[in-house]
Amino acid sequence: MGILNVTPDSFSDGGRFLSRDAAIARAEQMLADGADMIDIGGESTRPGAPPVPLDEELERVVPIVEALRATRVPISVDTYKPAVMRAVLDAGADMINDIWGFRQEGALDVVKDSHCGLCVMHMLGEPRTMQVHEPIYEDVVADVRAFFVERIDALARAGIVKERISLDPGYGFGKTVEHNYLLLARLTGTLPARSDFPLLAGMSRKSMLGAVTGRGAGERVAASIGAAVIAAERGASIIRVHDVAPTVDALKVWQATKDVAVDGHH
């Protein structure tokens, strides 16, 4: 999943792809580099980010969804606002990636009658304050799993079939560095019992990588690739990244090794 931020203030590439033409060119480059889907975001959710007015988010995102429809690639939109969900689904989006896990009032009403995919992310607190106070968990893996169980039940009550749902433990969203690495090490431990929901891992360029490498956001490509391969090895089905080409190369090597091990004849 290639990340397309059409925001002026995202922590990693804010402001670079604001213009419609630049955003579309960026998406086409990611597809050429091997992305299977594009995740469009019109509001930064980095720690401390200010909220974006609804009209502004719609102006940023809807034209990009409409323009990318022609590529036939699956399009995800990273939003928690029901009005944005409605507009991008009308424009042809295939998936809603919601950092609030469809907890905002009206969100479930918007998505329940469509056929779009839904990514439910775990977040402790809210973006503006989630990293201000030290996040506290009884057991971060169990707590994230319990949250997923609750949200899956809520979606089921709204009539949403489980085949539409994927889950994201929310790296960096109200977690310490240690919490993030526990969630990576025990990724499938976040899955509800006897379930096989696809897991999305989004660690690309995040501060959890800077914490162990000492590198700034623009210098975390190698660390991001390492995290992506580990996430795949630990059971992630969707890897959300800024740097598509090198990540695809690394995952091809991982996949080839896995195929040979499964095949067992070589």
C-alpha cells in the first residue's frame, strides 16, 4: 500500500504532493514501482497535528480519487470523518482506512451499505494529544486485541460482513517505543481468537524507527524496509509504505525464500 499524503504538514512528505497533478504523478510512480493499492490522506495524523476543516479535506482528496479511478488500482482513503467517507465512496474509493476505527458518530452508517473494505486501526487517545501523556496499557497486545474484538462486534451489529474488515495495531498512535516493538514482535497476537482478519502494518519512517537508529524521518528508508519485512514475516497482509520500490524488492526476496521453504524440493 503506497502512501499518498495530499497534506501540507504530514511528518514525512507534507507539502510535496499537494497539487493535483503532482499527487497523480506520485501515485502513478508508486504503481509503476509495484504498489498494489494507494492510500490517500488529506489530513495529517502525526502526533500534535491540528484538525483540518471538512471542506479543505474534501477539496484535497475527492479530485485525486476521481482522477485515479481510471488506473483501476484499489484506492484507500485515510479519513475518520463520515462526510469525507461518503464523498470518497461516491467518487469511487474501494477502502476506508480509519484511525478512529469507525467510532465517530455516523461513520458506521456511511459505510455499512457500501461494499468498501474497512481498515480498523487502534489508537489510544487522539492525534493531538496521544503522545503528550505517557501511554499506559495493562498488556498492549491484549489491549489492542480486546479493542479489535469490540470493534468487530460493533461492525457486525451494523451488518458489515467480516470479509470487508482488516485490522491495524496503530504503530505510533498512543504507544511508547517499547509498545510499538511488542506489537511488531507479537503482531498476530493482536488478532481475535480463531480469526484470520488481514493485518495492516504501517511503520514507514515513523519515530519508533528513529528511536533505535538515531535517524531523522527522511533517513529511515532502510529501517522502514527492515520493519516491513519483519511485519510480513510476523503475519501482516498489507504493508503501508512511503518508499514503494525498495520495499517491493525486499518483500520479493522474502517471498522467494518463503516459497522455496514451502516447496521443500530445492
